[in-house]
Amino acid sequence: MGIFRKREPRRAAVHNKPLQCVVCGGGEFWDREVKLNSTAMEFFDLGWANQSAIGVICARCGFVHQFLGDAIGFYAND
């Protein structure tokens, strides 16, 4: 997938509980910053100031899970 860095997907956990994709049940993910755009901010050309989330993308099906704060953690595959 061209939009992801050239690194292996990793496992993730939410509050130390292993994360599984809600669509396909996959357990390996890529991560990236995701902007949470609002219509009003885009209308005034201030989309850059919107809040960000962590996008956790399933390596199997591509579904994007979004998390705010520091509840999500990543660890290397064994």
C-alpha cells in the first residue's frame, strides 16, 4: 500500500487489551495521524487547525479505527 511507510504492521492494544479489527477480526495494524475535519473549519479554510486522532488501519481489510488520547498502544510482533 503506497500511503503507508515501508514498515511491517504491528499489533495494537487499547488499555492493554489486544485490539482486533471490528470488520474482519485482523490483529495487525498500521498507524497514522488522521484529521477530524469539521464543516465550519473547512468553510473558513482553517481545516489545518482541526483536532487529530490516531488512525489504526487494519493490515488485512484496510478498515480505519480512530482513537483520541493515549488509550492506544503498539507493540512489535513476536
